[in-house]
Amino acid sequence: MKRFLKRTALAAAVMVLAAFMLTGCGSEDENVIKIGFNIPLTGDIPKVGESSKFAAEMLLEDINSQGGVTVGGKQYKLQFLYEDNESKAESAVNVALKLIDQDGVVAIIGPNSSKQAVPAGGTANENETPMISPWSTNPDTTKDRPWVFRAAFLDPFQGPVAVNFAAKTFGAQTAAVIFDISNDYSKGLAEIFRQEWEKKMGPGSVVAFESHGTKDQDFSAQLTTIIGASPDFIFVPNNYNQVALIVKQAHDLGWQGPFMGSDAWGSAELMQLCGDDCKGQHFSTHYAAAGAKGDTKVFIERYNEKYGYTPDDVAALTWDAARLVLQAIESLDQWPSERSAQRAAIKDALGQIDEFAGVTGTMKFDDQGDPIKCAVVVRISDQGAFEFAESVCP
Amino acid sequence: MEVLIQNIINALQWGSFYALIALGYTLVYGVLLLINFAHGDIFMVGAYIAFFLVIFMLGNIGLDPGITLALAVPLTMILTSGVGVTLERIAYRPLRRKGAHRLYVVITALMCGLILENGNLALLGASRKRFPELLETTVYRFGDVSVTNLKIIVILAAILVFFFLQFVVTRTKIGMAMRGISYDKFAIPLMGIPVDTVIVFTFILGSGFAGLAGLLFAMSYPVLEPYMGALIGWKAFIAAVVGGIGDIRGAFVGGFLLGFIEIGVVAIFPSTMRDLFAFSILLLILWAKPTGLFGLARHQKI
């Protein structure tokens, strides 16, 4: 028995080692261009990962059915690798390292949430691999990182959009904020919002500024404080899964005023989780699916037909981010043979794109690699659709 | 003043869930001296069982929400206690038969919890489930204090369960057998008491009320995910220890105490202080009274 156990253990160890070695030296095909996706397929925001993956799959089919990407007169097949970062900062760094070192991708798309994109951006920058985050709005993701780009607008732009819209539409003088303190995105946007609101309405006009943790389910104490301060509206820069709980609990505590949300509300899953409680609320986001025109409309219809639901902003931004990388690759005169040269060429080509017409609108890029583009405020209709309310351009 | 009363209601609701889960920990510990670390995940399974029952009854059969709720309560409790008994049968009893040290059983429990979590993740995927609304929410307002009908039900349920368990353990024959096993598990079988039956009964009680807690939790916080039971389960376990694990009153008081501390800290300080304060206070209590509030050094546990 003992010998049997020992042998089993030894055999298992050998197999694990062999598996490591095999993945270490996978066969390289020179005619394939590999792009990695660092996305949250499990964890707090799995729908975000799913939307990203679906949009990427659709693009991959389009490109590969036409023979692949053409660089310098030669066609290369495209390969997308999807890795799960579990919506955790540390896993996002590990995924970035795995994609860079083990899989040898030439560019990384994602992570989506700033919580993962800020640390993973550092990893990509140090390892000299171009990374483009579709959804991250925190300025730190790309700041002083020449290898890191994004497809979304920034929170210093989104904050004032929310401030101005709420002041105008709700006629509000005072505001309250509830945010996730362990999420870079939520915390950063909450602070920008407070700064902007107090600049506009005077000091002390943010009457409550309450935080919570990522895994929290009960927000009653924070909401009691907020409601006790009787603000004109509540700003909720949170992920959609928390929004569902916060809005419901606020209503249970007797709150009847409006909520203002941010782009992290805009998941296809929001209405499924939040239901009637979220109807009639507003949030700022990257695009409005209802009433879209042109390329955006085509994209929405194709996605809807393929996957059975309207693409959320993450899907549209992933589509844009991936197309940006492809455009950078196609603009090269020839495809370098060395991987480090391939990565450097993509980075330089991305830096040279001045203007890009995406499904989330036309974007121009500044010297930090950040797009300058319009934001939209949408209203959640009584049918649960995200209806266009206002567009704000820089 | 209104804010204070409102926060007391909030704390009563939140503490009710800790108390309901802590009762399950304490029951099993009282009889077997086993820390059933899978209990938080049994609570999660309870919430999912409730979810599927409710979806089935509302959607496939087309029952009225009120009738659905009335049926969902007993069915969820029965099915969840089935899960608890199954765990006991396939994981804990074989080890007990082989005379394994308690430590191994505790580790087994921990692993069972992880299996339940990740099994759920593998089976149902990572996307969250929305629990349908069974009860038309009515908000009662008293000045600036608001309370919903659901909150009242949750608090009442916790109190009723406490009195029920206290009655079962101290006033019935099977309760006497449970106390007997924890007192001397070698002598009790010699008296002709079927130990395994009593243990199964204990698991039925503990898991059944975890199922009830899962259903009520899903109604109050209607977003379900596979890891929802992990953290709340750990905290309820700590609450049970602070109350004096093995004692029904201890679990009840410990659960509410933790609820009150958590809500109270968040109401006054930033939320990052919550766990720091909560567990520092609990540590102080244990420091002054290492057996917990109701625990006696050599007390017949349960």
C-alpha cells in the first residue's frame, strides 16, 4: 500500500513537470499572430468577461474567414487567447505575465476594470508588451506608461459629465456618494466627483461620502447615513452587481430620490439583477445601444443575432480595442521576425494612430495614449432598455 | 435619534442572518465537537435550492408568489437538510467510524465547503442569479425610520428559530440524547441510544435552518453567487465562538452582537474600519472570557 502511494505520488509529480515543460515550449507557427485577452470570466463581474470574449470571437471570425491579417503583402492567421483574471488585481498581473512570457502574445487586450488594469498595465509596460484596456477609465492605467493604451474615456472627463447632468436634470444642489473603496475605479471616480461637485456647488455640498468593501452585501448602515443627510441625489460609481443591491436597499430604507450612475452600470446583466428598482435611473457611459446608427447599428444587430442580447459597452469597446490593434498591425510595412520587434512595432504604430472611427464613436489620441471621445448619458427606460438621454463631448 | 433607531433595525436584520447560521455551527459542535466548516456553504446551497424551487414554481407551474413562498420555506429546509445529511453520510461518518482524530474531520469539512463552492461554479457558471421577488415589498414609515415587511419577517424568524431550538435541546428526549452525546460519547451508545440517528437529526436541524437563512437572505439581498456563503459563514462561526460555541443562547447572542458591532462601526467610521473594530472587540471579549459569553469551562455543551 505504502509503495503504491509513493509510486502514485512520483508518477503525478513527473506528469505535472512534463505538463509544465510542454506548455513552456509550444510549437511556434510563424504565420500566426497571437493576441492575448486578460478578462474577468469568473469573479465579481463575469458578464464583462463574457461580453469581451463574445465581441472578440465575432471579430476573429470576420478576420480569419478572409484569410487573416495582411501585413506587407503577406497574410497571417489571427489567434486570440482568453485568460481569466477572476476579477482580481493579483490574478490580472499573473495572467499578463503568462500571456507575455509563456504564450508569447504580441499584444494584450484588457483587463477591463481599472482595479485590474492599473496593476496589469504596470506589468505590460515593464515587459515591453503593448496593452490596450477597453473599459478602464482610471487615469493611472496609462499614465507614464508608453506601452499601455485604452479605448475608453477617462474619469476626470466622466466625473464632470455626471456632475453637470445631475445638476441640470435633477436640479440638485447637494449630492451623496457611495463607493467601493477597494476598487481603484470606484474610489477614483468618487473622489473626482466630490471635487467637481464642490467646485460647482460650494464646499460641503457633498453631504455624505460613504465607502464599502467589494464583498459587502449589506449597505444599510451607509445608506442610513446618506438618507439621514437628505441629499438631492445619490451618486453610485459602482459595478453593476453592487448597484443592484444598493439601489434596492436604499428603496427599502425609504429613499425615493434619483440615483446617478457611472459606466460600470452599463452591463447587459444590470437589469437582470436589479429589476424594477433601477428603472428611471441615469448613468454616464460609452455608447447608447438604443437608437444607434451606421457601423454601430450593424455591430449591435450582428452581436444581437449571434448571442441573443444587446451588446453592452464592454463588448463595443473590446471590439474597438481589438480593431485598433489590428489597424496598427496592418499599417506596418512588414511583420518583424523577432517577437520583441513585433511588440515594439505594434506599440509605435498604435502611437501613430491619430484618429479612429470606432463603434463607440470617433476617438483621437493624446500623448498619454488616451482617447478623447464623447460620453453619453443614458436613462433606463421602463422596459429596461438603455435609452439615449444626452451626449457630452470634450 | 431616527438614524440611531434605523441603524438598530438594520443591525437586527443583519444580525439575524449571523444568528441563524451560527446556530447551525453550534448545534453540530455541541454534539460532535466538530467545527462544520462547510456550514457557510450549506447556507449558500440553501439559497440556490430556494432559487431553483422558486423559479420552477413561479415559471413552470405558474403558482402565485404568496403560495410559492409558503411552499418554498418547508421545501428549501427539507432539501437543504438533505444536503447536510448527505455530507455527514459521505464525508464525516466514514472518518468517525475509522476513529479518525477530530482534526481530520474538520479539514474534511473545510474541503467539503470548497467542493460545494467550486462545484456550484463549475455547474452553474460564474454569472450571478437574480432571486425573484416573492413578497410585495411594503415600506412602513415612522417619521424618518423605515422598515419593510421582509425585515420584520427575518428578525421574527431568527427569534422563533432560537426559541424552537432552545426548546428542542433542553425540553425534549432527543435533545437530552444530543446533550448526552456531547457529555460522553462512549457511554451513551451503551445506554441503547442510537448515536448515528441523533447525529443525523442534529445535521437535519442545523442544515434546515441554514436553508431557511439562505432563502431569507436571497429575498433580502437578491443577487446570488457561489461564494456568498464563505465570508458570512466564517463570520457567523466567529460569532458562535464568541457567544460560547456549543450553546444555543451563545450563538444567538453572538450573531446579533456581531451584527450590531458591524452596523454600528460603519454608521460612525469609514467602512474600512468595520472588520478591524469588530474583530478587535470580539478579541477583547475572548480575552476576558476565553470560553465565550455563555461557555463554561466544563459545561455539558449544547
